[in-house]
Amino acid sequence: MTMNFLLGSLLLAVLFAPLGAAAIVLLAGRAGPAAARRTAILASATHVLLTVSLFVLYAGFVHHETMLSFQFQPKIVPGDPGTATNSDVFTYGTNWILMSLAPDGVSAPAVQFFVGLDGLNILLLGLTSLMFFFAVLVGWGTIHERPASFYAWLFALQSAVGGAFASFDIVLFYIFFELTLVPSYFLIGQWGTGGARRDAARKFVLYTLFGSLFTLVGIIGVVLTNPIPIHPTTNKPFYFEPTARGMASSSREMAENAYFNGKPGAVTFSIPILMKNVSMWDSMAHHSVQHAEQRLAKATPGQRAAAEKELAAARDSQSQRRSLQFWIFLALMAGFAVKIPIVPFHTWLPAAYGEAPLAVTMVFSAILAKLGTFGIVRIVIPLTPEMCVLYGLPWFGTLGAIGVIYAALCAYAQRDLKLLAAYSSVSHLGFLTIGLFALNREGISGSVLHMVNHGLTAGALFVLLAFLARRYRTLDANQYGGLWAKYPRYAFYSIVIALASVGLPGLCNFVSEMLMLAGLFDPRNIAIAGYGLAVVAAIGVLLASWYTFTMLRRVFFGPVHEPPAATDGVPPTGDVHPRELIPIAALAALCVGLGLFPQPLLDVISPEARRLAGIVDRARIRLDPNALPVYETETVFVPAPNAPRVDGGIRPVTANTAPPK
Amino acid sequence: MSSAVLAILILALLLGATLLTPILARVGLRRFAHLPAILAFGASAVLALNILADVYANGPAGPTPGLSLDLASTYPFIDLNLKDQPTTWFQAGRLKVTFSLAIDPLSAILLATVTFVATWIALFSAGYMHGEDGYARYFTIMALFVLCMCLLVLADNFFLLLAGWEGVGLCSYLLVGYYYAKPSAAAAARKAFLVTRLGDVGFVLGIFLLWSAGGYHTDLSAIFEHLAKNPASHGTLTAACLLLFCGAVGKSAQLPLYVWLPDAMEGPTPVSALIHAATMVTAGVYLLARCSPIFVQVPYVQAYVCVTGGLTALLAAFIALTQTDLKRVLAYSTVSQLGFMFMALGTAGAITPSIAVAAAIFHLFTHAFFKALLFLGSGSVMHAMGGVIDMRKFAGLRKLLPVTHATFLVGCAALAGLPLLSGFWSKDQILDSLHHAGEHALHYRFVFIFVFGVALLTAGMTAFYTFRAYFLTFWGTERVPEEAGHHAHESPRVMLVPLVVLAIGALFAGLAVEQLTKHGFSKFLAKTPAIQQANRSYEAAHVVRAQSSPHFNWSVAGMGTAAAFLGLAGAFALFRKGELADLPAGMKPVHALSLNKVYVDEIYQGLVVKPVEFAATGSRQFDGVLDSLARLISYIPRLFAALLRPLQNGLVQFYALGMVLGLTVFALFVVFKVSR
């Protein structure tokens, strides 16, 4: 029994406890809806406690990561080979094989059950646990039919989302990513509030499936084009990963010694290893062009023709790789763009959000939208870094910017409060997308933090709407007015959440929005995309206050004006009920707390942000050798410690052990 | 105690008051809800005076002590340590935001002014708001308001400043919308928040531009230091200054974003006093004063600032000429007086920055007294008149409200700039700065001469509309509206004491701190590091040929005084009967233009609000189009299916035919391919 083993088991429990809870709730449901509801609340509250303990244990690792490698280093991996030797050392890999591509299964490429925690997903897992707990509470009083199966599906969804966040195997990620569709379909189609719920559910599933099939193609493309590089003479895998600063300063001879045109080895599905492979193949293509250029420069007239031919060939193969990468980038982005959604791929969203029950809408905007943005940081940026530099901001940043403005305008014109919240979510996510593609530490830290903050504020908006939905028949803003006088406490919390959502300082969104804006002011990004995106993002914040405060004015100010009550003849009950207070007050408190003390979360994110920014810096140098890295204090990047059998028996060797000529 | 600790103590006191007030209300001590705020403000004022003394004796304070907060692996999982460096708020990559405070003459003076005036306003409020429904809510937000303003004034970090900046915006939103059931209050609150936020878009972008140009520092002092060593390009500086000014224009209600301030009258009257005198609107003036090291480097922007101030002052004064709502007159006069401050700020760089900035801050200082006094006085009138504030409905209140009358008269005289009152000295310094800039500036001299003319004209108009309001309210035969009932009476003592105290300030503050101390105020302010730096960069760019120490200019003072007396005489001639005078026919259109606020609100409604709303509706419609487009694409597979479906018709012969045809084509293909 090592610490490693215990932690791994805890992670597995956090991931799959909801499935067990689903079964228990179904059983309890036989005793009646009340029993199901109680069980569900108990189960999800327990899950929050489990996650909190995982959080606390993870906190111990945060400041110990001073030496970073260019690949993700998932901690707390179940099946970590380090466990076997009782050594309590993280090897950042796993032994657990799901499906091997060859019968002997030892050295062959295999899909692994590779889950773990790092700075990118730990916060999102915490958010997931918390928001599903609140979703269960929101379901109380808004879900009347078959609550047991509703909660069971909700828990199934939780497991799928958690699995996607925790996966470090690209196929495993995709499986969990797609598995989320099944519970979502039933949750919208069966418990939806509107008449067109089945239509909305079908549209949602087909649309996202359509997008994510492209992602599958992209994933296959990534796996096939980035096998483990094999050294031409030693026939062993080899890697050479200097920092961007090192790349810029090291002489070309050194690079010549370090890079060979490797042979493709076995394919791998492990995201950390794929990251290394991508970087290695990109570098080899880059350096073969450089070598050819050098040789051409040194060539005597006699050798000139051959050297020119060599250069042409090297350039050709590099541009081929790049064009392939371009399509892979687009294919990968397709699924994520639909999931987030980025305008104009958002048209499934009004229907799905409008028809789904509030608890589900809340989970969708708080958690499921993050699957898309998470996919970008986990898959797209590390696996197609060059394309992210070339097309990230110009294409998807622009789409994000259009989305910020467009969705904000749509939100203003909405009279249905639920759709207003939905469009506001799209607008914020547009900003998040821009921030992600800033591709530097500020932008990535800010975006990952914003995933959490947006989860809290957007989720909180729907929790607030649940308050109204329990009391009144409609969420049409025109039928409300002057609620401040009637529900002062509700008004107070609503204003706090609204302020957090428009990014007022001292509340959570401010911090992440400022970081994302800072990311856009990186001179390298300015060179690519100019100041336009930053200006649009800032205007988006203004528009957010415009529609939010217009809504506040309409609903809370002025003389009292109420729609018909939800239950006939019974006037709505009083101000915030204790049961309603838990999610509302907890979210408001988190908004304030994370606004005032965001640094612990940023410390958690920091290693991954530095790592991703480091990878992108390398890509920037490959694209433009003059693009010097901007950070004064360079992170110490080291090759990952030897990771035995992480990729099915192939031991990665670093080029620091100088490859023989 | 060092002044940094004192400053933190002030912030803590105010935060404590903010948190304590709602608790008091919760435990049934609602009638004492005013105590935390008043006590905290009072204590803060005392502490602020201590800071002032400390800064005067020992110079600016060093780095702010703070806490470090780290995640740890052992219980309690968080490390808290006291240290000498400021606390980090958040940091990622190159963006590091700390709780660092700048304690120097500029911030100390503002801190003392804010807390002192706020104390009396809070005391007045205790009487004025007595028995109101949201008594505790009012004082909670008041405390938060002053807290945010103090944070704004003390911050050395741009993002901390921004936090205070947005914080005062929020509090003004909540206080203007205090009577939430009143639709006009709700509209005014939203307008105030959104219009100032419009300016904040520019402010935030300007901060980031300075951040990236200023060596990725977020502390103002560090940025200025970096820029002094590594000058940024002229274009960057111009853009950054214009963007910062954009924020200042929104907060300090200058053209074109001044429209929110007059509407902000919808809140309780003491709130107006707070917004107009001590907090909120002075933020923009303070920002430009603090950023003077970079503003002095871009003469183009400075000329723009000056002209903006001049035009705003003139326009607001013009509108104030005909308003019949007493509070509205005062509101437009605030806009106009802020314009004066910006005129002075705009001359920094054309003349010695320390003199220009001192003129603006000195006017801010004196203005805080007499404007708070005037608003509280109008509140006292409103209190007596049963909530009526339309000057057409009452007159001749001299006898009825003797204390209010006397103090209001002092306020009016100070605002009009009658000699020896505080407003006179500060307005004179501004006029002198403009006059000086018009004579000696290297660039845009004609602009300063023009603005000087505008300022003189505006000074005359100020005296006219101020005394118009005074005569209409207090002179003539006594007339009281029905709402006041039969027992209209002078306000209780708790409201009169603040009036008297502020009146004393309005009478003597200017004389005492500047004239009797041989320009002590200006000289003390000039010791602010930022202003010193502005002075250095001014001296580097100019052959200093102009007089560079504060002085009193008799001819300019004479012109200003003449303008003030002309305005006063005009008001006396027209309104001494306490009634609106008939206008000659030729003046009617001008009168209507002024009365309808030059139709600016309507113009904005038509040019900005409506188009954006139209765009919003359009977007919503377009979203439907997008959706049908997606649906159309989803029909394509079905379309294919529809095309292919007839093939599967169940007729064996048809299938056979298909097979034969297919085979034939295949055979032909093979034959021809092979034979070639």
C-alpha cells in the first residue's frame, strides 16, 4: 500500500462513484421520489467531500513542480508503474491497458486506461463535483416526473464528464467525450420543459456528433502522423527538446548534431508521449530545412544542384507535414468548436438550453461547455502547436470575437431569461476562446481560470433562475418587475452574481478576464492579430454589463409585477428557502472568494500554463527563428524522468545521451 | 506607526463598517445602523490627518507591507506570512498585481478631503435618511463607497486603482438606484453604471497598453520609472493617454460622457453630495494628476484634455442657466467645475506641471467643501419642502430656513468665486495656469488662449446660475409647496452641524491652506514623486523661461472677479424677486436649447442606443436564419437519401438490370484500360 496507490484509488472513486450513486438512486427510487431525491443529494454531497479531499492532497504537489518537462506530467495515475516498486515515485504513466493493437500486448501500441490529475483538470473536476451537487439541488422542486431516473442519468453524465477531464489517453478521452451525449440526450428529451424537447435533444446530439466525428478523424490523424521517432542508426526512440530560448541561442551545428531524420516507430495514444512526438517531428522537419539551407550556402558550384534539390525536398516535406497538420487542426477544432460553442456553430444551443430542465442547462453551461475549451488546451494546443500559432488567433480568435459581440447582442434582445443566460454564456466563452489562443502564460492561465469562473457564474445564473421557476410559470422577463421589494435577499444574491458575471473587480471573473486581456497584449500576438481582438473583448465586457443591467433593471427595479404562480391558486412562497440558499450563497461566496484570493488556483494552473506556453514558444521559433521568447525568467524544462513502459514497453531516450553518429 | 500601516488601517476600518452595518440590521439594531459608518469615517479622517502630517514630515511612504499566501502540503494547507513587500493579488506570466499603496502628498491630501467631507455627509444622512426603509442598506453602501474611493486614491497599482474605480461605479449604481421601486431611479442607476463603464473600456485598454509599454509593471510608480528610462514611442504614449483620459471622461462626467451625472440626482440628496464632492467624479481628475508624468509628454493629448474641459464647462454652465430643479443646477455646476479642473490639468506640460496639477487638485479640494455644502443645503431645503426640489414651487425661504440660508449663501459665493472665499483662490489658480499657458506654451498656444476665454465666460455664467438658484429659492415672498404641509421647518441639528462645518471650510479653506501659508498647498503637493517626475520631464523638454513657482496674478484675479460680479449682478437684476423672469422673444430658442439640455440625451438615444438595440434585434433575427441554414445542411443527407431511395424498389428485375449494367461498365472499363 503506497501513497501512490491510495491516491490513485481515490481518483478512481471520484471518477466512478457517480455511476454507483446512479445505481443506488435507481434502487432508492422504488421507495418513492422523496427517497430518490434524498439519496441523490446525499450521494452528490459525499462526492463533493471526496473531491475536496482529493483537492487537499493534490495541493501538496503544487509547489514541488519546479522542473517541468514539455509533456504533461499527470500525477495520481492509477496503475502507475511506480506503485509496483513501492517507491512512491510518479512515473507519469500507467500499466493499465484497455485494448492492445497486437495479440502479444506487451510492446505493441495500446489504448490505455490512462487517467490522472494535473493543473488543467483538477480544478475542472472540482467544479464538476460541485456543480452536479448544485444541479441535484436545483432539480429539487423543478423535476417532478421520475426523479430517480433523472438523477441516475445526471450521475451517469457526471461520470462521463469526469472521465473526459481526467483522461490522458487520446482515445479514452474521445470515448468519454462522446459518452456524454447519451445521458444528455435522455436528460433533454425526457425531462425537458418545452414542447419541442425531443427535437432539441435530437438536434443537440446530431449536431455535436457531427462535429466530433471530425474530431475523431483529427485524432486518428494525429496518432498516425506522430509515431514514436526512431533514431536511424540506434533504432531507439529519441527526443531532443531544448527550450525556446535554447533553440534560439544554440548554434546550428549543435542542432545538426541533435536532429536526425528519424524513422517512424510504433504509434501511441498517450497524450504526453504524443506531445513529445509532435514536437520532435516538427523539429526534425524544421531542422532538415535548416541543414539543407546551410549545405546550400556552403556548397561548391559543383554540389549546388544537389544541394538545391535537397533543400527543395526538405521544404516540400515540411510543407506537406504542415498542410496535413492544418487539416488535422481544423478537424480537431470542429468537434470542440461545436461543443463550446463558438459562433456560428452554436445554433443547437438555444434550442437545447431552452428546452432542457434548469438543472441540466446549468450543467451544460457550467461543465459541458468546458469540455470544448478543455479539449483545446488538452489536445489541440499541445498536438498542433504550429497551427495554433498560425491560425488560432486569426481564425478562431476572430470567430470568438464575433461571438463575443454577436451573442451579447442576441442576449440583449432576448426576453426569455433562460435564453438570455444561454447567450451570455456563449459570449463569455467567445472571450475564453480568444484568451486560449493567446497561447502565452497569461492567456492560458487566464483561460483555464476563466473556465472555472465561468462555470461558477454561468451556473449560478441558472441556479438563480431555478428560484423563479419554482415560483412562477414563466421565465419571460417582460412579465417580471420590482422583485427587489418582494424578495430582497434573492435580489442581493442576484446582484452579486450579475456583478461577478460582468467582471467587476473583487469578484472572480475580473481576474481571469484581466489575465486573458493581458495575453492579447503580448507583442507576438499583436504582430499576428493586432489590437482588434483586445478591443473587441473589452467591448464585450461592456456589452455584458449592458444586457445584464438591463435585465436587472427589468426584473428587480420598478413597481412589483409578477407572472402567474407555478401552482394554481397558491401564491409563491417567500424569499430564498434554506435549501435554495445553499447553492446560491455558496456560489456567491465562491465568486467573492476567488475574486479576492485567486492566487492559489493560479498556482495550481501555473505549471501547465508554463508548459503549454513553452511548447508554443518552440513552435513560434520554428515558424519564425527571430521570434524570441519574451519571459525574462525561463522555466526550467527538463526531459521527463524515465517512464518505464508508459507507452507499452518503449523506453523513451533523450538525445542528451548523445546519439552516435 | 508608519503611514502605510495607517492607510491599511483606514481601509480596514471602512471594510469593518461595511460588514458591520448589515449585521447590526440583522440583530435588530437597525436604528444604530448609521454609527459604524460615521465612526469609521471620522476615525479615518483623523488617521488621514495623521498620514498627512507624517508625509509632510517624512515624505512619501515606502513599500506597503503585506501577506504572502501559499498552498502547502501540510495542515492547514496554507502558509500565511507577514512580509515587507505588498501582498500579491494575482500573478500569472508577466502580469503581477499587488496590493501596493502610494502614500504621498497627492494621495494624502485626497484621502483627508474624502474622509473629512464624507464624515459630515454621513452625519447629515443620519438625520436626512431617518426612518427610511433601507436605512442599513444606505449606510452599508456609503461605507463601501468611501472604502472604494480610499482604495482608488491610495492605490499604486493600476489594477487596484481599477478595483476602486469600478467599486465607486458600483456603489453609485446602488445608491442612485436606492429608491428601486421608482422607474426613473432605476433608469438613472443603470445609465450611470453603463456610461461610466463605457469609459472604463478605454481605461482598461489604456492600462494594458501602458503595461506592455512600461516593462510589464503594474505599479504606477514602476511604470513611470520604466518609461523614464526606456521612452515608449510617441504613438503608444498618445494612445495610452487618450485611453486613460477616456476612463477619466466617463468617471468625471466630461464631454461626451457627462450625461449620467445630472440623472444621478435620483438618489437621496446626501448621495449626490458624496458623489459630487468627495467620491466618484473626482476620480478622473485624480487619475490624470497621478499620471501626469506621461501626460506631460504628449502635448497633443494635453491640448485635447484642456479643450474637453473648457467645452464641458461651457456647455454644462449653459444648461445650468435655465434648469428649474435646484439639484440639477448644482449637478450641472459640478460638471462645469470638473471641466475647470481638466482645463488646469491640460496645461501641465505647457507650464510647469506641478503648478497646473496643484491648481486642479486645489480646486478639487475647495470644491469638495462648497459643493458638499450646497448639496446638503439643497437636501435641507428638500427636507423642509416635503421632497419638492422644483424652484418654481417655492421661494423666499430666508426666514423659514435661516441656517440653511446662511450656509447656502456661503456655498454659492464660494462656487461663484467671490473674492477671499475658497472657490476664488482655486479658480484663480486655474485661470492663471491657462493664462500662463497661453503666453508661454511651446505648442497649441492659441488653444490655451481660447480656453482661457471660455473659462472667463464660464466663470461669469457660474456666478449667474448659482445666484439665480439662490435668489429663486431664498428671496422674494415666502412660498411653500403643498407637499411640505403647514409645518415646514428648519432641519434638525444633526443636519445643521455639517452645514455649518462645511460652510466654515468653504469660507476659509482656500485662504488658510494656500494664501496664508505662502502657497503651502501647492508646494506640498509638488513633492509628490509622480509630479516631481512630470516636472523633470517638463524641464528636460523646455528651456525654463517661465516662472516656475506658484504665485498670485493680480490681473487674472481681477478679470475673474469681474466676471463673477457681472454674473452676480445679472442674477440679482433678473431674479431678486424669487420668480422666473420673462424673457425677450429673441432669447426663446436659446432658452429652450438650454432648458432641454441641448438635446444631448435625445441625440445619444438616436445615434447610439437605438442603433445598438436595432443591431441586437437584428442579431436575434439573424440567429434564426443561421439556425435554418444549419437545418438546411442537415437536410442534405436526407436529400441524398430521397434521391437514392427509388433505387431500392424491391423489383428483382430492376436489381438484375442494375447488376448487368454495372458489370458491363466494369467489363468495358477493364477491357479498355488493359487494351490501351
